[in-house]
Amino acid sequence: MTSIGTGYDLSNSIFSPDGRNFQVEYASKAVENAGTSLGIRTKDGIVLATEKIITSKLLVPNKNKRIQTIDRHVGVVYSGLIPDGRHFVNRGRDEAESFRSLYKEPIGIPGLLDRLGYYVQAYTCYNSVRPFGINAIVGGIDDDGPHLYMVEPSGVYWGYYAAAAGKGRQTAKAELEKLDLTTISTRDAVKEAARIIYLAHEDNKDKEFELELTWISKEETNGLHKFVPKDLLEEAIKYAEEEGDDDGSSDSSSDEEMDD
């Protein structure tokens, strides 16, 4: 059977003869061309990071945040279409507020993801809407500890120790797999997240970017989602740049040895 849409990609409520939903696949392509985002679940918290591509020199630095808060104990970072991400965040805030109003306690992370996953999946079922053009990485802490999930345009969501999305996702995933995610501290994970974002930016190196980093930790932030303090952010950026220089030096040495 043909892998081309041939009319089956005109609506996201129609399957092709070989069982594909082309509109969802196209939404995933929008994510693949976006800046890299990642999340790390540590032994005591969550770290979220993103490569915010600077599309214009007229943009004010450190504005237009890409990592946002759903509830005080839940953060989200996304790669893909920014307006879709903002709509996703607003829906998450509505769900968290509704739960808190009804039950007088913060929403659990798995319960929140159940609701958001169903909501995203509904946008793949009707002809009058289109799928979300984002991969959203949601992290938070509840009574059961830290949780990290990634929601895809199809509405499917999985729990992760670490997840990455965007143009540099393959590089980021390869580096994340090298970390000991069961023992790493949140403070160390901040530095590693910065290093990996800088490394993944090589896939998009013709464009400048800003690094955004947030964390949630019982010890460091009292369980609240916050941006990483300026001193730690600067330390993480310095670490990332030094590691990048070391990798570049190693590559140069290897090339010289091969020439000899």
C-alpha cells in the first residue's frame, strides 16, 4: 500500500488503508523541526531545559519564556508550535485548578497526565480540529515522589526517567542514556541538562539561542517549580561550554593521530 496520503491526509478523523493517521504524523514533523527540549527525573526532583531559538535580534532577552508552570508543583516544557504549547499549558492549569477546588489538595501528576492525554487525543478524532503540534514534557512532585512524562501529538503519554524532543532529540537521548538517572542529584542534573542542550544545539548551530532551566526539588525548592537561580544557571552554562571545548579538543587530537 502507498505511504503517500493520496487524500487520506485531508482529515485527522480518517485512517488510511494501511492504518495511518497522516495528520498526527505531520504534527510530529512540526515537533522534529523545533528547538530541543528535555526533562530529567532525578532521585529527589525534576529538571526541565530548553533551547530557545532567537528568531530576531529585536527580541528582549530572558522574556517569552518557553518553560511554564501548570501548578505550583508541576512544570512543562514543549517543542513545536508555541501557540499549541500555550493552549496545552492553559488546559493543564484549568485541570489543576478544578481538582484543587473540588478536593482541596494539589492534583497528582499521573492523574493530571490522564486528563491531558485524553484532551490531546480528542484533537485527533474530529474533522473540525487538528492535532497538537507539540511534544510536551511534564514534570512534577507529589506525595509519591518525582514524576516525568512526555505527551505526544497522538495523545499517547509515557513515564520517563529522562525524555527529549525537538531537532536535537537523538543527540540528547544518547547523552541522557549515559547518565546514572537513579542516583543523580537535582543540582548535578541541572549542569548535565545544560551540557546536553549545548551539545544538541550543534544540529541547529547556525542560529543563536537562550538556555532556559527550571527545577523542582523537595530539598532545593521545597517542592515548588522554579527557574534555576542565576548563580547556578551561570555555573551550568560555564560547565556546558567547558565540556563542549573539551570534546572539540578530543576530536581534533583524534583527527591529528589519524593523519599521522
